[in-house]
Amino acid sequence: MLFRSKHAARAAGVLRGNDAVPAMSNVLFHAPPAVKIEIMKAFQKIRDPRAIPDVARLLKSSDKATRAQAAYTLGLLGAKDQIGPLQKLYEGDHDKDVRHSAFEALSLMPEPQHADWFMKFLGDSDDRLREFAADGLGRIPDSAMPAGAVEKIAARRAGEKSARVKLALAFALTAHGQNA
């Protein structure tokens, strides 16, 4: 049964089955963790905002993989009404992977007022946080960027050792009209 449920969820995602969203949402909360994750991956492909409330409930799951997948899914769905819960998850979860997923979700749908918050993470010792912070900065409008931010991003890129972070910094620079 588990095998078929996982494959059914995967197929709905591949086929972009919007009609399947309500049915998958109904079983999401009570499904085994592996099925929950497949359903959320389907939601990521389908991109139907009707899934947001049910996915948001999973931010409080006892299973860390489910929490991490829920956070990332909310980011891809653009669930801006979940920014507060995602920030709380980032700040308070004990699992590093869950915190990374919450931070990545926030970087996928940054609010202009978060520019300074992302800027402070460009100097973090954690490569993934630096990468996601740069991605978030690349998605913030030019008008919301703090004074001197683009120059700081360029300086960080020049001294960055991680290829993934360098790429994210290049994205941010390009998004703000600079050559990377």
C-alpha cells in the first residue's frame, strides 16, 4: 500500500494533476512520512496554492524530514503568509537540515524588508546559509536593497571559496544589474 501511495503521489506531480490536490491534501496529515514527502514533492511540481494550509500544518511534525520538506515546499509555493512560521522554524528548530530548509524557503520568497537580514548572513560560517542569503538578495527589488549592498555582495564574491556560494552571489549581482 505504501509503495502504491508514493507512486500515485509522484505520478500526480509529474502529470501536474491539479485535480488531485484536494485528495492528496486530505491524506497528507495522516500518511506515513515517506508518503507525505512524495505528496509534498508533487505539490512542488503542481504549484497549486490550495495545498498551502495543509503543508503548513506539517511544520510542526515530529518527523524532521517532513518538517524540512514542508518548509521547502512552502517556499516553492510562494506561501508568503507562512513567512512568520518559517522564521520561527529557522530560529527554533533543533535540526540543522530543517533550519536550512526553512532559510531556503525564506530566500525563495523574500520580502523587501528582509534585505538587511539576508545581508548579515553573507558572512556566516555556514556555506548553505551564505548561498541562500545571496539567492534571497537576488530576488529582492533594487529599490529595497540597503545602500552599498551590491558593492558588499561583489566584495564577498571576490573572497568566497565555495563554488555554490560564488554562483549565488553572481546571481544576486546579475539580478541587480552588475556583471558577475
